Amino acid sequence: MITATFTDPQGTNHTDAVFHLRQANRNKNESEYYALDTTDFTTVTNPDTKVSANISFSVYYWVNAAAKENGAAPYILANSADMSMDFNFVPDETYDGLSLEQKCEKYLTETILPGMQP
């Protein structure tokens, strides 16, 4: 859970809004390439293995802690870039060792919310 000041996609400024991860999904893809050199049939040319991961998540927010504590229904933070409710990113090495929740919170606080400041 994160508390921050931000301006929502409709232009309303919120001080001390409370954010909570709604859902998150991490997909990992590994691809391998192998090719036998047909000139001598013994040499492998360009062996390559690539691993990539993509994280998709959505976030609830309340206008303040009191609203959350009093049981108010949350809003879903909209992604203004594509008008969806999901945020997507490919984590780099600065995300190594973090849980899925921590990765999403790091991306939210370091990438998304700074772009939503008043």
C-alpha cells in the first residue's frame, strides 16, 4: 500500500491518496535458437538463448486513508496512455530480488505517479 499525491486522469488533484495493487501478472518467455552450419555439419552458428518477462498490473486507489478505512469503494487507476486499466512494463535488473507486488509498487511510484503530479 502506497500513499501519494497525484492528479487523476480527469484532472482532479488528490493529496494523500492511498494506492493498493488490484492484480498483477508476470509472463516469462524463453526462446532458444540453434542452427547447424551446413558447410561442415559440425559447427553451431549463432546459438542464442533469450529470456524476457513482462508484467501487467492494475491498481485501486482511494482519495485518502479515511475513505479506505471507512469502507468506501475504490477507484481503479486508469492508464491515460492507452485508456485501459492495466499498466505494462518489462522489468530491468533494478527489479531483481523483488516480489511481484514490490515490482509493481516500484514501477507505480517511480514511473507512473511522477507523471501524474499536479
